[in-house]
Amino acid sequence: TALCPFAKKPFDLNNYDGLTEFDLAMRKINAYAKWLEEQEEDPGYDFLYGNTPVRIYQNFIQIGNSIFALKDITSALNRFNKKKKDNIINIIINISKTEIINNFE
């Protein structure tokens, strides 16, 4: 509950986790990448999202012909225009919801 000098009565505040859907997706993908590091066989492309191949490495994710470091993907996304950036974020969020990656959270 919060008191505001401009409000007529106290009101309840909503509590938010602070992690966005994109942050949660990246957490899942990082866990999957860590598991991949322990595997001996190369699985090839991990996903095909629409016509875009997606490959997850130990420290990188490849979406189409673009490769991003998993640790600093948000700053790398800033170099793209809004449409391409939104498309990449959409791909990451959607592949993080697959059964394969959901098992690694």
C-alpha cells in the first residue's frame, strides 16, 4: 500500500518481477546453450522459425546469418532498425517457448 499526497486514499501497488519476457527467454536459451556445451554430437540447426534457421552455440546464437553473443545480445540488437530488432526478439521469445528449451529452466 502506498500513500500519495495527491490521492484521496491509500492504494495498492502492483509488484513486478523486473524480468521481461525477453529476459526470461534469454535465461532459458543460456541454460540450453550450457547443456549443448556438454554434448559430444553437433545437432546442426536447432530450430527453424518460419524460414529462418536458428542455431544456439555455447556463447552465441545464430539467427539466419546474424550471430549474437548471448551475454550481450541487447546491445547488439540496438544496431538494427526497429522492424528487424522486433523480428529477432520475437524469434528468441518464441523458440524459448518450445518444449526443448522449456525443459532447461
